[in-house]
Amino acid sequence: MADHEHVSDVLIRDSEVATVLNELGSGFANDVADIIRGRGKKNVYRAVVSSQFDADRLDYMRRDRLMTGTQHAGIDFKWLIANLQIASVPFGVDESSIGEIETFVLGPKAIFGAEAYVLGLFQLYPTVYFHKATRGAEKIFGELLYRTIMLVQDDSVSTTGLPNNHPIVRFARHPDDVESALGLDDTSVWGALPLMCEAADGAIASLAQSLRYRELGKCVDIREKVAHAIEDSGKADEEIDACCAKIKEKLTDWLGSQDANVPPIHLDEAQRSPYKLVEETQGPLDRINIYTNGGKLVDLKQRSAVVAAVKPFKLFRVYCKRSDMETQKVVDAIVDGEIGNARQ
């Protein structure tokens, strides 16, 4: 299936985008594509594209904050940019330095702006990207596309409610074709929902109606429920993780025993770290390097007690139909049973 990086690579090299870029210099389109794909020599331009302080993050955290109306994640963008510098930092293998490489660094006055950036980005996940309504809709959408693609590839297009020449059908038949992938956008998907609501396949009709009329499933925030119960007993995060893992195992086993075209529950598990540990990064280009007041260049986590103290955000939820009381009882019984075992 065509992934977004491959599609971007093809567009930059072989479309009208390449024509515009090559006006800036011979072969410039290929240079840009190589940087985006992470090919070639590592340099400061790579940090612009892929790091913990890259252009994409700076753009989407401002854009998504505006478009969703949330007041979280406000940053002093101009102050951060004003304090941005280029400096040479050592890099190596297995703690042995083999040279220096140029990358972006922040001046000492940017410490509070850098903290606000890390915490602001972190806040967008529970409030926007990991919001239960957003994730619930994504689960339905994923199941709808999966079911549709399976039926198309099984020569059962007529049961999907879509015509043979619809962009979703074309993509299902040729998932590795870039042109088929480019045919999918918001309008093609939203425009397909009324047709899919009338599908002969009951699963597709039900899923399409749920999305079209925003009939999202009931969310059971299992991790929050477990954390509330176990934290009261004085046990640590590891106990919460272990309890959630056991609940997930039992729910997965129960789900596997169900014979239904549409799963009665959707499991949702994710984790987001506000800032990677040094050992988790891919080198100095992937870190936020900042000067101390004494002129020493260090990783942000070494300079900021706030950034160092923030724990990863974790979620584990289950979504089920609001009208399906029997399934809700099964979920509650499994969750309550494992919580009881963990508190013993």
C-alpha cells in the first residue's frame, strides 16, 4: 500500500512540484526529496524536516490549536525563532565522538519558551489528537475502509454501495498505485458516506451511518479507571501497566471468540512521550540542544527540571455501541475483575 512518504517522494520528483523546485536550481527537487526521505549526508537541513524541534511540529501545533479552538499549547513562536542559532555539536557511535555536525540550537534565554513548546505539544495529544471522540471516529472510519477494501478485493463491489469508478474502489483495487492514493481526499470520502449508508452489506451500512450521523461508540477509559483504583492503593505505574495488559489480553481473547462482521468493541491503545530520552534519539539532530548560561551546549532535558519530570501520556480505551448493553457488561466484568486482582 502506498505510504505517505513514498507518495511525497514521487510528487516532489515527478510532478509540477518538481518543475517549480528545479527553477531554484538544477536537481533541487531531488535534493529536497532526499532530505525528506532521510537519504544522504546528515546536516542541519535534516533537523528542519525531522527532529523534536522540526518545522512540521512548529506548524501543526499552531495550526491545529487554531482550527480546533483549544486554548492549550500556546507558544511564543517569535521568541523561539529569535533565539534559534546554528552550532556544531559532537556526534559519534557508542559514546565515542567521531566528529561534529551542524544543527539548530537554542540560546539560553529560550529555556522557558522551549519548556512551553514541549509541554504545549504534549497537551495537544490528550486534548485534540487523542480526544475520545476523535479516536472513536477514527476507529469507525478504519473499520469502514477495511471492510470496504476487503469486499472490493473479493469482487463484491456491488455490496458496498459504491460505483465501480469511485476513488475508494480504485484505491482498493490498486493500493500501491500513487494516482489511486491521490484520488482519496476529504470530499471523496465524505461524499461516499450517503452511498455506503445504502450498502447491501449490513456492516458497511451500519459503520457509514455511525460516521455520517456522528453516532460514536461509548468510550470506556480503562486506563483511567485502573489508575484511579490502583493509585488509591499506593501501587506504582508498573502495576497499572500490568493490569491494563491483562485486561487487554482478556478483551482480545473475548473479541476473537465473537462471530460478527463488525467487531462489537474497538480497542484503543497509545502512548506519547513529551520529550525523548537522549538514548532514544537518533543523535544530536533529533534533540533540542540549548545553551546554559555558562555557554555549555546540553540536551534540553538536562537543563529543564520541568521537561525531565514529565511522564509519558498513556491511554487504553474500549469503544462499543451505546445500545449494546450486553457487551458493556462483559467489558465492565473483565475490567473490574482484573482491578480486583491487582489490588490484592
